[in-house]
Amino acid sequence: MTRTIASRVLVAFVGLLVLSGTASAHQIQASRFAAPIPLAYLYAGAAVTVLLTAAASMRLVANAATHERTRPLLGTRGTTVLVALVQVLSVVGFALLLYRGLVGRQLRSSNVATLVTWALAFDGLALVAALLGSPWRTAAPWNAVYEWLCRLEGRTITLLERDVSRLGGWPALVGFLFLIGVLENLTVLPESPSRTAALLAGYACWMLGGLLVVGPAWREHADPIGVLLDLLARVAPAFVYRDAGRLRVTLRAPWAACARPVASLGRAAFVVAAVYTISFDGFATTAVFRALLFWTHDALGVPYGAVGISLYLVGFLGFLVTFALTAAAVDRLGGGQDVTATALRVAPSTLPIAVAYEFAHYGSYVVTRAARALELALGGVGLSASFAPLAWLSVQAYWGFEVVVIVVGHVIAVVAAHYATLARYDDRRRAWRAHAPLVALMIAYTVLSLWIISQPVVM
């Protein structure tokens, strides 16, 4: 009953937002476009939508229970065949990516190594994970090779019997900050197919070597893309996974798994890093960031690369501090039980925000790059790299899509946060009070997200 009410609340307020109008976002074309309504009205409308959703959820949702339904998809034999096929294709495809990256045309838009790696494997799979669950554990080639070696040995291979749980996911966080935050967003490495191939080879050695040394637990603590996709998969309304040799799907509300705690502070920090980094990628293309970059360079006399990395890390630290203060406020208003446990509980409630911005910021990018990769796979190396399957979509319509997706993501996050506080505190009134700092945080981030997509892209 409560899930039905919450769903109706979500639909009602999203509808209210759509009827109120849309505003600007990143350009699909190079041209500029003025927002059809003043941005202040857009910010206010979005903030009110999130606030009213929070008020309605606190009023209508009385317990922390969320309903889920699990259905079988494939039996043991079908699952075995499907997994084997995916693993073979992933290993062969990985080898081809390395080959094309090293010997193919050294142009990002004309080499499948760069297109598949950055657009499809890193960004495209994030969209898949947010809808259907993460395929990374099956599709990652090093996982396939490790499983094959274990079958040959007839046992789980671990060269060193070490308990790596104390790592707490921190290696994965460092890897994510370096791989996505720095290399993808702040360097020209993604423009080079050969360097991308070298990066893939290093990634494979890091993961396969760790798996052989400490076993499957290495994936949980040291695989940045794997951890990211697992976190984004919490939002998936149809979560597909392997269980006891069978393929199953769990149908659930997008906030259901986001109300469950993460296992460690390292994983909570990873959630913050995911939310921050996805937004930073959009911010890094704005004139405001460029002006800040040039001013800092001129004031301190340090290279632009070092300035960009410093700004990124300082921003991440700011997000971490903000989240820590919010978690402390939540815990204090909820009764002051345990700040760490509270942080672990409420951190995943921000994941719908990351997913929303992922769709808004990377949606068109993934579609156009996927089309280009298909062109190259079919032998269209000489075709125009400017092929755009979304050229028919008007800039205004796409901006409207971005705005709606971002606000819907924040609305889902607010509902998830309410379920999280209900599960954390046994008293409903204390849960209401504890929910308030999270609502304030999400309203602030709603406005920030909309401001970022309202800025013209500076190439």
C-alpha cells in the first residue's frame, strides 16, 4: 500500500514539473539556446517539487518495508550457455580492442578502442546497470579468465590467504578518482587509441593479478568500474542477476535498494565520489570552470593540468565534508545513536541523483558513440565521424528531457532517504526530523545540477 502511494506521489509531482515548463541544458549542437523561462523560476519549481515530495512521503509512508518480486528468467542450462557466450565474446572483444587500439587509426572517433572503452564500457554500461543491474561481473574479461582458471584448478585460486575486508573499498575509490575523475575528465588520454589500449592492459593486469593473489574478494574492494556499476544497479527497477546457477530478475521500486546501507565508509565515500564526479564532468565544460582554471593558473603559476586535478580533488573534499556534516545532522536529529552507522545507511539514498545526471549528461553521448562504433564494426571507417542519430531531436526537447530526468532522480532520492531514516530510527517522528537535513541537501544539489546543465558547453 505504501509503495503504491509513494509511486502516485512521484508521478503527480513529476507531472507538475512537466506542466510547468522546461529550461536549457547542454547543447546538442554548438549553437546557444536561451531558456524559455527564467532560470530562477526553474530552480524554485524544482526545489518545491522535491520539498513537496519529501513532505508527502513523510506523511504517507509509515514504515520502512519495500515490496519486491523475484521472477525466474533462465534455468540452469540456459544461464550456463548465456554466461559462457558472454564470457567468450568479452575476452575476444577485449583482445580486439587492444589490437585496434595499438595498430588502428589513431583518431578517437575512428577507432573502436576509444569508442567502446570510454563511451560504451564506462558510460554506456552505467546506463544499463541503472536499468537492469550490472553485467560487469560476467562481462569483464578478467573475471572470465579467472573463472576459467579456477575451473581448470578445480578450486578457487588464492595464492595468499589474506583477509582483504579491511581494505573497505578504498582501493576502488582511489582507482575511480584516478580513472574517471582525472584521466577521463581532465586529460587527453581518451583521445588516444594506443594509450587507451595501454590503460586497458594495465587495468586487466591489476584486476587479474589481484584475483589470483587474494581471490574473488578483490572485485569488491579494488575494481573501480565494478563497484560503480554495482552501486548504480541499486536504482535498477528490474534487477537481473545470477543466483544458484539461474538467471533471475527482481522487480522493485527504484528507491528500494537505495534505502539499504553500504558495507563500509570506503563504499560510502565512493557513493559521494560517484555523485560528485558525474556532475563535475558537466561542470568542467562550462565557462565558469574555465575561468576558474585560468585564474588559478595565473595566480599560482602552476600547470593547467595540476590546477584541474587540484580543483577536482578540492571539490570532492568539499562534497565529502558536506555529506559528513549532513550525516551528523541526521544522526543528531534522529537521536544521536551512531554517526558512522547513519552515514552508511543514508549514503546510498543519493545514488538516484548520480543515475539521473548520468542519463541527462551522457545519454546522447552514448547513443551517438554507439552508432559510430557500429559504423566502424560494419566497415565504415571512411564514413563521416559526425554521424548523429539524434540529429532529429531538437535542442529544446532534449533540454526538457534533461531537466525532467534530473528532477525525477532527486525525487526518487528523497523517497529513498525517507525509507532509510525510517529503517534507521524506530520512532516515526525522529525519522521525520532526521530526514530534514537530507531534504535540504538534495534541494541544494537539485539547484546545482540544473545550473550546470543550463550552462553552454565550452569546447
